[in-house]
Amino acid sequence: MTASRVYLDHNATTATRPAAIAAMAETLAEVGNPSSVHAEGRAKRALVERARAEVAALVGARADGVVFTSGGTEASNLALSPAIRDPRDPRPVTRLAVSAVEHPAVRAGARFAPEAVEVIPVDRRGVIDLDALEQSFAARAAERPDERMMLALMVANNETGVIQPVAAAAGIVKRYGGLVHADAVQAAGKIPVDVSALGCDFLAIAAHKFGGPAGVGALVRAEEGLFVESPVVRGGGQEKGWRGGTESVAAIAGFAVAAREARAELGAFAELARLRDQVERSLAGFGALTVFGAGAARLPNTSCFSLAGVSAQHALMALDLAGIAVSAGSACSSGATKASPVLDAMGVSPDLAQGMVRASFGWTSIAADAERFIAAFADIAQRAAARGAA
């Protein structure tokens, strides 16, 4: 990325923080395996444990509840399993409920069989239907009182930025003895996230969404006794048996620094809503604008919209040529501009969905970024209007 380009795809991945890069470089220069008992190994182990505390603090958790993984996808796959063992309730977990707008890492049901996964609808804003959730868990509890259900619900949507009522949903699930996994990959480091306040049993986060390196994340447990008997990665019993394999200590060091800085800058990140709102006000002057998720609580950095007459494919190419990087949905969909399952679940028409563009600001964003984006999109809208009039 050159200095002349504007990067507005921070929900896909954001810039690595300089302090995180420095911590990683320093760690890479020091030898030692955190599982070794000699002085070098003990030093690495101490670094990992300090990092665990920093990551835990970002989401209001206990340090011993943090399990380091390769990212948010592995963290969710680790938690979403019928092999969960809970000393508070010995009943087996046999069924998973997911909202209709979950990330592909969750929507596929992870390690639950397809027939054991139930999709809970959302409203036109993309917010989970709490009445449908209650009906689902009440019916299952009545039919199978000797079994448990689990809910997987994201804290904030990666495409629209819509924030889900996780605490309210968890309250419903707990009334029927269920478990809750919260995908906080897009939320952590952007808005306050607290495991206890959310009422979830598991929570997934990823470092590269708030300035750490890609390839490292964490599964956070709310209760000490919760355990998954069948880990995704098997090996030497690292991470207290949750995940085999030598920890990536340098990545974990960068993760910890990014978590500390992001937590300290939550107030500044909230100010990005001014840039988001400026963009949306300006775009509304270019034509018929639909902001997906409008009316719901949203991440302060995310604008997901469609402007009548402008296709996403054309907009992305034109913006890229103008030196501006945005996206047309999830970065985990092979870079394609195909229809978004999230918008489909929200009842958005195919014609409107084909114009979906997502601009997401980040910790490096400045006011000039919004201004350049607005100016470039004004040109795109004018050209589209001219083609339509021809």
C-alpha cells in the first residue's frame, strides 16, 4: 500500500501497529520454546502468560480463560462442538442455533452435523429475531429435556457493522439451559466487549482486526470448568490441552500489544462514526441511497450501502483505479462480488444487493480519507447516471 492510496477495508484486516511489529521483531530475535524448562523456555512462557493477561483484559475475561489459536475461524471451530463438557450441567450438547447473518466460519456449523444446525432469522435491519430464538429453544427444551442447545451469535456483523443484542439473546438461551458462543472478531478493539456483560460461555477474537498480526487469535472461556474434549489441533497438549502445537510466541506478543493499544483507544475509535456519517450524508446527495443496517446499532467505522444504478463490481474497480480500497462484502468469500448471504437474510432484493459496497475505517484513518472516497464516488455516480440516461 503506497502513501497515495486510501485504505478503507479495515474490516477485512487493518494495519499492523508499529508497537506490535516491534514486539514481534524483538521476540523473534530471542531463542526459546515456551514448553521448555530451561531459562530461555521459561522466558518465552512468561511472555505468553503476560500476553494472555493483556488479551483477557481487552474482553473483560480471566487470563486463564484465554486459549491462543490461529485466528477467529479456529477459535469458533474449537468452541462449536458437541464435545463440550460443562461441570455445571452434564447433559450433552446436541444442537446448534446460528443467526442467519453469521460469518461463514460459524454459519457452516463448525463440528456439528448439518442436520443439527438451525438457522434463526433476522429482521430487515439484520438483527436477530429474539422471539424466534425463544420459540426455538423453548420447543427443543420441551422435546429433549435431557439434551442442550448452543447459540452462536456474532457481536457485530463484518459486512453491515450491525451490533447484535447478544446479552438479551444469552438471557433467553440461559433460561433453557443452553450455551452461548459469541463471535467478537469484528467487535473486539472497536467497541467495548465484556464476556460477563454479554453472558456468553465462549468468545472468539482475532488480532489482525485491531492492529495485531494475522494468523493469531483466541478463544475465551467465561467459566473455568468448560472444556472441549476433542481439540481441532491435536499434538503435545499445549494451551492446557485445548490446542496442540508450539505457540507462535512472536505473533502472540504482537497480539498482546495490539490488544493493549486498542483497549486504550476505544474512545478515539468511536469518533470514526463522524467519518462514517459524513460519507453516508454525502452519498445520499448522489442518488437513491440504501444504508444496510440503518436504524440498528452499528460499529462506528462501518458503512455498507448501495447507490441506485451503481454496481458493486464497477464501483470496486473504479475506486481501486482511483487509489481507494473498499470491499463488496466479506473478505473470506474468495474476493468475489457474488450476492451476500447477509443481505439475502435481511430480505434485500437481488437488484439492490448487487450494488453493495462496504467502506470500513480503521485506527489509521483520517478525515482526508473520507473526503477522497466521497469525491471518487461522486464521479462514479455521475458516470452511472450518464450511462443510464444514454
